[in-house]
Amino acid sequence: MVHSVSQSADQQPPSDRILAAIDVGTNSIHMVVVRILPDLPSFSIITRAKDTVRLGDRCPDTGNLTPEAMERATIALRRCQEIAKSLNAEQIVAVATSAVREAPNGRDFLRQIKTELDLAINLISGPEEARRIYLGVLSGMEFNHQPHVMIDIGGGSTELILGDGHESRTLSSTKIGAVRLTTEFVTTDPIAAPEFQYLQAYVRGMLERPTDELLAHIKLGEQPRLVGTSGTIEALAMIHARDTLGVVPDPLNGYQFSLRDLREMLNRLRKLNYEQRQAIPGMSERRAEIIVAGALILQEAMSLLGLETITVCERSLREGVIVDWMITHGLIEDRLRYQGSVRQRSVLKAARKYDVNLEHSKRVASFALSLFDQTRNVLHEWGPEERELLWAAAILHNCGHHISHDAHHKHSYYLIRNGDLLGYTETEIETVANLARYHRKSSPKKKHENYRNLASKKYRRVVEQLSALLRLAVALDRRQIGAIEAIACHFDPASRVLSLHLRATQPEDECALELWSLDYKKGAFEAEYNAKLVVKLEAAAPS
């Protein structure tokens, strides 16, 4: 494991907090340990660690992660834990990307890590990976409100991002990475001309759509700057620096080279065999294997984007994980504060995409959160994180109507589960989807595949308890006209009766359909909480 220390973690001020972030990638496992300075707020890097575990070397027949690769990853993750512990890190936030995402046994591997190491690793989608890379780059580079294109070439995928320091304009993740292409397409060494040409055409074809989408979001007169992250781009920068300066700058952050320089480097690299590439100063064994494919991805991306120069940024996904943690814990710099509402904006964007009646959904969400708040520490112990998942499910509970009215709750599950909501981990998306799935009809059951997809008991419990509240919230706006103005709950522990007091919006409205719907839906609530629900309607005050 490569382990580099930037600062000492000893004698940090009591207000400072130490946090570790781990990125379980296709080629390597990276960790960064940082000191968070809440008063500024910002963070400084204490140490970085990297281990090349080659999780992407999957079984060619099944696509599974191999036992050998999983063992290498487990050893590396244990080392990361030891380093983080030695530096007094209060928490390790870990994410896994394309290799684990795509392997049929990927989730089994994450469960195994949880069991063996007591380390929870969040599986994130391609667009969410791109969003966090954006946050990482933002934390280390001043954008000055100018558009920047960011490219991260990983082992299994390539992320392209367009942003100007505020909300990202485009986020894409394409299944071309240095390890994936080398494994699937390269059989000759040095790479034969026909094989190289085929690989080049394939890469170009895969990149056309995401680059076209990105270019469509560049405004007239704008000249975006290209920023590159990842080991491939840093390795190419090191080769270029040695060739032109005779020395490699430390840090590499801000180093630039041109598309013309890149073409020359790639032309040279493709003519070398593995041993000759490995002999290049600073080139690791594993990087020597995959550098040609990685350089080709960068060349074709720059060519399609029409960008002539690339600037290296040493901050990427793992630093983005730190920034995301700071955002969710209310510690963030002003210029990144806008990112804090990414979850809400992503949910509302999905609602608009699926033609959700937002007036109705927002009323349902308001009722659901009111029920949650009034029964917290009385009937349940859930906190702000679960409350936010309930809000998302309430906004999107009816999105399945976009496909069909029949069994729309099941369609809602599918749309949410596959909608790439930003700011959420896979487990959180699965939870939101299940909450929406159970807003009507059957309660959660182990025979349901979607319910079994929830890996942890905690999130199954969240779905069981909060879906019962969501059902009542939906019933409270049964006619979708805002007939109920306000609700108040009172729980009697002795009799285990929850009295739900409703105030009608209109004085003459008896709210018969809402009362009927509550009576029809209360069974799930009563069974889940072992409590009786008694509903009382108060007439609206005369105007």
C-alpha cells in the first residue's frame, strides 16, 4: 500500500474533527484522511493511502468478483481501517463504484466486508459518482463562475461533468475505463495497429453521446477549461513533466499539457511493450498495463470536446465524499452551499419528469412529516436522515402513474429505483423506492423481491414503520384538493390509543372520503405500532 503523509494528526485542536474517506474502485482502493476545520469551514489532508487490488479483474464467464480480488480488497480495507484508527478518525465514509456495482456478487462482497470488518461501504450510481467528483474538484480549485469540463478516467468507467461552481449542468458516467478496455480488447503487446484502431473507434463511439450532451449545455461565447482527475491523467502528466522539465512538480495540482503533447505520448506508448512501459520512471507495474487504454480515452474525449489543454486536479471522488459529508453535517464553504439541496432538487426534478401532481404530493409530504414529527420518541425513534427519506417517498409515491394507473405503486418503485436520484446512496434509493411501493395495497413482506433487496435490518424497519405513516398521509388528501388543513396527534400510552385530530379547510366539508380512506388504511398503522387509531374531525372555523 502506498501511504503518504501530508501533516501530523497529533495535538489537533479539540474543535477539529478527523474523517477518513475510502473509494473502492475498479483498479485501486484509495483513502484520504482529513482534518475538518469547522470554524473556517474547510479541510486539510493529513494522509493519503492507495492499494492496487484490481477488483475489476472479474471472472470472464460469470462477471463475478474473484475470490482473489476480494481477498486483496479485504486486506487493503483492513489496512485503511488501521491507518484511520491510528490517526483518531471519528468515522470512515466508504463508497464503491463500477466494479462492485456491475458484479453479480458485488453486494454479497459488501455484506462480507460489513461482517468481517464492521465497515459499511455505500454503493453509488455512475451519475452520483460524477457528482461527488465534481464536489472534490470544487474543493481544490477556484472556478470563478466560469464553465469547467471535468474528466475522471477510472478503471471501469469515465465520468464527464460540466459545471461552473454552482449546480452541475451535466453529469455522465460511461462504461469505458482503463482496466475494462485493456481486459476486453487488448491481446497484443505492443498493441497491434488493427487492435489499436478498433479500440480507438470503440472509445470514440462510446464517448459521442456524453460529449454531445455536454457540448449542448455550453452557452454561446463560453470557453470552458478542461480539468482532469485520476491516476491515468496524473501518470501522463508525470511523463510529460519529466520529458519537458526534467522533474515532476510536487504537487501536480494545476499542471497542464496539450492535446498535441498527449497525441505524441500515446503514439510513443503504443509502440512500447509492457516491460518498456514499466521502465518509464514513476510508472507502476499495474499502470504500465493499462496506460495505453487510459491515454486513448483522454485523447478521444479531448478531441470530441474540441479542448486543446488539460489541467490536472489531484482532488477527486474521495475528497468529494468528504465535501458531501460536510454538506450533510452543515459544515460547508459559502461557494459550495448550493450543493446542500441537491437531494431535494433531484427528487423534484424526477417528480416533474414523471408528471407528478406536485401540489398533491407536497401536501402528502407535509402530512407525512407532521405525523413523523408528532410521533417521534413516542411511537418511533427515527431521526432527520429517515425523515428526509420519507419526504422523498411522499413526493414521488405516485410517479408510477407515468407508466400505468394499474399497480402504479409497483411502477413507482421501479422508476425511483432506476432513476439515478443524486445525493443518495444505493441503500437510501432502495429505501425511498420501497416506501413509495408500500403507500398502498400490501404491507412489506419477505416474499417481495423489492423488500428483500434491502440489505440491512435497519432499513427494512424504516420501511415497515414509515410506510404505515405514508399510507395515512395519502389518505389525508384522498380527493387531492387540500380538504384537511391541519392535523394534531395525541398518544395515550396506557390505552395505546393515538387520537388524530383533523381540521377541515372548508366549514361545510365533512371530509367523508378522507375519513373513509383513513379507516381503510389504518390497519397497517395499527398492526405496525400496536396502537389503535381514533380519528376526530373538527370543522373549519367560519371565515
